[in-house]
Amino acid sequence: MAIERPKYEVELSEPPFEVRDYAPITVAVVHVEGARREAVNAGFRILAGYIFGDNRTRIKIAMTAPVTQSASVSSPMAAHVEQGVARSGWDVRLTMPANFTVGTLPSPRDARVHLVEVPQRRVAAITFSGLWSDSNLQSHERQLLQWGMAHQFTIRSTATYAYYDPPWTPWFWRTIEVLVDIAPAHSGALIWPASIGSESIHKPAVVNNTISSNIGN
């Protein structure tokens, strides 16, 4: 049986880049401090506990893909992080199956888990494979931002990292994405970031989705 993924329509395709319009979704999210790999692994374990029955009604919820990870907007490090500096303040998310809403999902027993409705949004994405390493993610994040700037997209968020496969999947078969929210063409929002260079990155993210205690490798 196929694992459910969020629904979207492709508005522009220039492989490996796309512009997508995502339908509204419901997510379970947990905030975790620390470096990226440790944060996504810790966050995923908490979210896995919730969908496997650690909730008020003890029901199990189907696994979906992807798990996502992004730097918390409240964190000072979310605006600008120098390469090589440890990052803290990550939001790790798992999309809930489409038949659920915040009102119909069981309440979490773990107070760290929050249920959130995410509205319809337009996203620029780059799809690639390889290791879940900082260098691979940062390299493709820079490529996505450069592509977005070349198209004069108005970028409205920091980056999200999305991981679609179990950790035992060979690196060359993995599907990984970096995504940023972008404004519709008529929007007057500020363009972000002002510059991209090999020494600067801008963070928010996404994670792998499948049962395992270690994702960010």
C-alpha cells in the first residue's frame, strides 16, 4: 500500500526544480533544540510515539511522507546561519492523513506535540538523492535559492528539508527535497534572502519519514 503524501499541483517544472501549489494539510509538530541531525532524530521519535498510540484515545495513525524539518522562526539562528556553526531551534513535522483535521485527531499525551492546520501555499522545490548530510542539504538549498532568484520569486520562508525514505534505503534511491514558500506573482512581500553565498545559508527544513530512530544520516 502506498504511503500517503500531501497533495499538490505543479505550476512550473524545470527539473530538478518545481513550483507547486499545495492543498491545506494538518501536521503534528514538535520543537527540538540542538544540531540538525540530533534534532530530527529526537523529533521523529516523539512524533512516531504519537502516531503509534501515545495519544489520549490510544489509536494508531497511518504513517505518511515526508517528515519535514525547519529552523524555528522564533530562533535568532533562523534568519541567518553561518556555515559550520551549530544550529538550534528546529521544528520537526509529520503530515497527518488527509481524512483527519485538528478537531478529529486524538489529543497528544506528550505536551511537546502540537497539532496545526497549514493553509494552502505555493512552494518552490528541488528534488535530489544522496546522503542526509549537512553538505548535501546546503548545496541543494543554495541551488534552489539561486534558481528562485533567477526567476525573481518572492521567497517567504526559510528552507524546509523533506525526507521521504527509511534510513536503510540506499543513498542513490533516496528522495530528498528542499522547499521554500514563495508568494504569488501579485504579492508585494519582501524578497528573502538578500544574498546567497558559499559562506551563508538560511534555514528551516524537512525530515525523512519511516519508522526508525535515526533519520539524519
